[in-house]
Amino acid sequence: MQTPDADVGTTERADTSTGSTLLGKGQPAPVDLPAPLPGLDVVRRAVHLPRASWDRLAGPDHAYLAARWLDVAEDTSGAPMRYLTLTDAEGLAGALATAVADATAPWLAGRPDTVLRQSAEEGRKGAQELVADLPGDLAGALLPGLVCGGRHLGRTTLLRREDEDGTGERLLGAAERLADQEGLRSVAFLHVDEHDTVLRTLLARRGYRSFHSENYHWLPVPQGGFAEYLAGFSAHRRRRIGAERRAVRDAGVRITSAPLDPADIPRFAELEAALLGKYGMNAWTPARSVTVLERALGACGPDALAATARLDGEIIGFALIVVHGDRWFAHRAGFDYAAQRGLPLYFDLLFYHLVEAAARAGATVIHYGTGSGAAKASRGCLGSGQYAYLRPSAPGRGAGTPRADRQR
């Protein structure tokens, strides 16, 4: 059941019983939050947001900025989150989700220091120049930092009803004041889409440094399902896809889609930890995956869809899909690499099967997010560049010393 809209003008003032702050345990105690401008509020928990109007701003293409997913992010990311909202006579005009990243944050792909370092190592445009202008210890220079636009990877943004009404300026100014007052060392949007030109222009005008951080991928779902999808490839690729599907089928692997079953969560967690370990994220544990999967099921219910591959009754692969209207978002996955014995299960599970299932369900797009760009493009995905925008703290701009251009 959808939570009714709350009075965010009073929520922040009332929600003081926990004594929570933006900074994590062990960090210096922050000074008081900046006094809100008229119509501007700072909300501590997503449960207190005006959820219906927030979701209208988020729209169909931002499942991870929907209020229900913000609940999941709060409970699983280990990061303090705050939400800036701007209201006018017509209701919610704009909103910005923020989280604090510090050196203990396990989500390395969502930290400004690690995103910048990896982008520089990969030679992405603008990253090496920015690294050269910062101290060698990027974590020390940028953390703790305020990460804006959501805790997800790809298409992080500022929600607004109109593009040119000053909403973005006011919300960015509020975020910067908040970071300054809390003594944070940076403000960042880590994955702004290349087509989000209003936000990119605004950030550049405010002096943010930018660099290419990733690429985002999605796949339009043809109404004709897999047959129409397959017809869009070259003859050579069609033969290869056919051979991959036959190999998986002939090996006895069965792939199905159904709402996430709580009984499958422990096995899914093992498989996700195996996948992340393969790519060097050995600190990630199955217990963390269990928490995320359980919370996703609690928040999304039947919209948490599991595509599951079984061999002789045993689960050897899975993908969790978040259903958001007629859009599907591939959120996480995992594989038993020993059991699949070199089978092209990744492609069959995440692309061929999902295209069939999505078309049957009337979905129009499958969002695949960031990473593995070549593999995704080879199976028909479209892509767009993602750009990080970073504002390191300037000398002398410490707690309680907001910049003059933000004193409105």
C-alpha cells in the first residue's frame, strides 16, 4: 500500500528522536543543519517523503529513485541518507536524494575516490587531469563526501518538475550548504547521463569538474519477442545466438521467471558473492546479498522478479529484475561457474530469456545499467555515456562557512 503524502515541512523537525546525523559513527559531530529556505526541507527517512508526488517526479525510467527503492537503499547501503525537497504552491517541484560516502563504504563503485581512480586508470576523458589537480590520497581529499542523485549506478539525477524554473539551482545550493555545514570534503554526482543536459549545464556553471565515469545500457523490447529480437542481428550473430541457446537447452538447463521466492534467497546470495569475487570484490559476503534480496522482496513484492536457471533441480544462475511499470531493471545476478561448465548461460539468462519474458509481460525496455559494455552491446543494447561531476572542498570552506553565492 502506498504511503500517503507527508507534510515534509514538519517531518524534518519532528524526526529528531534518533539523533541521527549525516556523518557515520566515529565521525566528528556535525554542526546544526543549515536553516531551510522557504519551501525547502531536509527529510531524514524515505518513509517520511511525500511518496506519491516524489514518484511522479521520478517517473518511469528511474526505478532506483522511486520511494520504495529508497527504503531498500537506506536499509542496505550502510550510508546515512538525506532527501532535499522543494515545494511550491503546486506541490513538490523538485527533489534530490543524497548519501554520505566515507572510507568504510563497501560500495566502491559509488564512492567518488574509487570512481575517479578507476576512471583515470582506464584513461576515461577528464579523469587523469582531475587526479593531477588533487592530492595523491584521493580518499583523504574527497571523503567523507556527499553523493547526490541516488545510491545506484547509472543515470543519477536531480528530480524536477520543470527544467528552467530555478529548482535545480536551489536544490544544488542546498546540497552544497549541507556538505559545507557537515564538514564533508566533496559533493558529487557520479553517473549523470549524457542526455541530462540541463543538469550537466547547471553543474558546469557551478564550477563542478567532470570526467567520463561509465556507460549505461538498455534494450528496447520488441513486441514480437525473441523472434523479432533475433531478426535484428546479422546472419552470423543469429547463428551464434541459436547455437548458444541450443547448448544451454541440450545441457539440461531450465530457465524460468517468477516472483522472487524467499526460499531461493540463500542460494542466490551464494551465487552473487561468487560473481563479485570473480571480479575482485572479495569483501562482499553472502550475508550482505541476503539482506539486499530480502529487503528488495519486502519493498517490491511481486515486482521483485527472479529469472532462475536450474540444472538437475539445482540453481546455477539467477537474475533479480525490478519491475517498474512497463520497464524492467536488471538489478543483480550470480552464477555457479563450476556447474555451468562453460555454457553461455549469462547471455541466455540475462538476454534471450528475459527478452521473451519481458515481451510476454508487455514490458517495453530492459535496463541493464553500467559495466560489461561490450557484451551488452553485442546483444543489442543501446548505450549512453555517464559523467561524474565533482566539487572538492575549497580551502577555507569549512563547516559554517558557506560560499557567498549560496547565501540566498
